[in-house]
Amino acid sequence: MTRQPPAPEPLEARLVQAEALCARRGARLTKLRRDVLGLILASPEPVGAYALLDRMREQGASLQPPTVYRALDFLMAQGLVHRLERLNAFVGCHDDAPHDHAAQFFLCTACGKAEEVDDPAIAEAVAATAARRGFAPLRATVEVEGLCAGCALSGSDRGGSSTSPDGPGPHRPHSH
Ligand SMILES: [Zn+2]
Ligand SMILES: [Zn+2]
């Protein structure tokens, strides 16, 4: 092994990076905002505001929901996290240089993974359609529900989801 891992602790590295990013913009990643961001980044799945609040309280913080919501607003404004409307939950932006940007997500209904795909073609299509209608978009997050590649391969009945599809499912795994 000649290669060294680039960062000893990716999460801490991302927090340091986020701190520097905010500082460059004249904003401050306070301890609370940093803690909230850390919890979101550490979560393998999108996490809701109340789950965040619970985890913060477990760590000994006495917080009220508005405090957490304000921290989330800040993190969204800085482009560090995205809000998934469908799940009413938050995910960290995967971008190296986070900014407030149009994002698209593929949400796996089986394993709960939210994959961010920032496809400029989708963003441009939304912008062009909006422009034709004289609509001025503020935010555009496209969320597509379905099965991720891994779950699609292992069959759609994976996972203990409480929702069971009735009738013929729209997705029929096919073999190559
Ligand atoms: Zn993003
Ligand atoms: Zn999946």
C-alpha cells in the first residue's frame, strides 16, 4: 500500500470545508449550524427536522424546533444541504463547492437512499419552460421516486417498507 487515504475523517473534513466556504461568503457556520450539518452529513439517509432535533437533544443540547429550522434555512441558503419535499427531510449537498443550486434527486423507495444528480440538461429544460411562460422560478428541486440500481437488481420486494404495491407494479425488473 503506497497510497495514503486523502482525509482521515471525511465528515470532519467536509465540516471544515463548509466552515471555510461560509467564511469566504461572510457568513458564519456557528456551532449549532455545524452540528446540524454534521448530523445530516453523517446520516446515510435523508433526515427530518424532528429527527435532527431528537439527535441534538440526545447530545445534550436543549433546543426548540425554530432554532433547528433556522439553522436548516441557513444551511440551505449556503447550498450545503437540500430539502427533499417528498420526504420532508434534508440531505447534504454532494457538490465540492456547494452553492444554492437547482438539484435533482433519485429517491429509492426500498433502501431510502437519495442520490443527487445535478444534470444541467434538466435544470435548463425547467428554466427554458419557465421562461416561455414568463414564470420566474425561485427554487427547483426535481425528485424522482423509484428503485436504485442495487435495489432494482435485488428485486423490488426488498426492505421492510410498510407500503406494499397492489396490482401490477410499474417497475418490472428485467434480466440482461
Ligand atoms: Zn447539491
Ligand atoms: Zn435502493
